[in-house]
Amino acid sequence: MAGVIFITFVISILCLIGMTNYFMLSQKARVYPPKKVLLKKAGLLGVAGITLLVVGILLYSMGAK
């Protein structure tokens, strides 16, 4: 179970890093994917990252007795 919790936290952190990357790319001038597409990707990764973080916290709190 500890491996599942660890993987959940790692994927959560990677999603949040990806969200930050897409958001920073959208702030630059003249990027190929339109800013709307980059912001949509950033939003999706942000929601996924926060959701996985909450799931990881719940799993950790249930497992730690």
C-alpha cells in the first residue's frame, strides 16, 4: 500500500509541475499552441494534480494508524 501512496504523490507533483510549465509558456509572447490551448492544458493538469494530492492524503491518513 505504501507504494501506491508514493506513486500517487509522485504523479500529483508531476501534474502540478506540468501545470506550472504550461502556465509559464502561456505567458510568453508568440507561442505556437494558442494561449487558450495552453491554459486549458494547465487547468486540466492542475485539477488532476490537486485531485491526486487529495486522494494521496486520504490514503495516507487511512493507512497510518
